[in-house]
Amino acid sequence: MEISPVLGVAIMMNNYFHDVATALLAASSFCIYALVKTNDHLNDHVATLFYLKAYRQMGRFFRFALYWIVIGGIPRTIFYTRFEWANAAGKGQVPALIVKHILIVVFVILGIYAWRKLKERATRLEASLGTEFSGRL
């Protein structure tokens, strides 16, 4: 199957957005981790409420990024050998492409791991607030 110019642009945009989603997943986990470190030094309910609200918002970014990585990965995989690999192989960029994909996998795995740990923390913090603050979240 020949890749038309329109399909080529669609594949290229999907690949770029796929890479952006990976960066968004990693960045959201780094940002919420920074809030965890800040919240460690603040032991009041206002700081905890702020952390939990930020956690929920950043969680939306995480889920969006993870869904895009999975959904955007389907066409990327289908057209990989004809679009991305063929272009890189012709220009001697295969080692860079391999490194990029290794980094993508590492970022996704670390991002998922970080979010699992942060979810455990958020659950503990929600429980520590009690019922009087549950309506504010």
C-alpha cells in the first residue's frame, strides 16, 4: 500500500502527538511529585486539599496521555516499517530511533509507576481528612 501525501501527514501528526503524549505523561508525574515534596512539609488541611485537587487535575492529564499513547500507538505500529523506519534507515538514523523508543518505554513505565504510588498517597490523604472535608474535593 502506497502512502498518499494526506495519509503521510496524518501519520506524521499522529506520531508527533504520540510523542507529546509520552512527554505529558512523564511531565504530569514529575509535577505531582513536586507537589508531594511540598506537601510533605505542610501538615494542614488546606495544603492537603490543594494537593488532592491538583492530583485529580493532573490525573486527567495522565489518563488522557495514557489513552493517546495506546490509541495513537495503533496506527504508529501499523505504518512503522513503511513510514518511520524506512525514513530513518535511509538516513542512517536507526540508532537514534532505537534510543528514542527505549526512552519512550522507560518514560511510560516510570510514569505509570509514579502515578500508582501517588494514587496510594492520595487515598491515604483523603482518609486522613475525614468526612468534614470530603465535600470540598
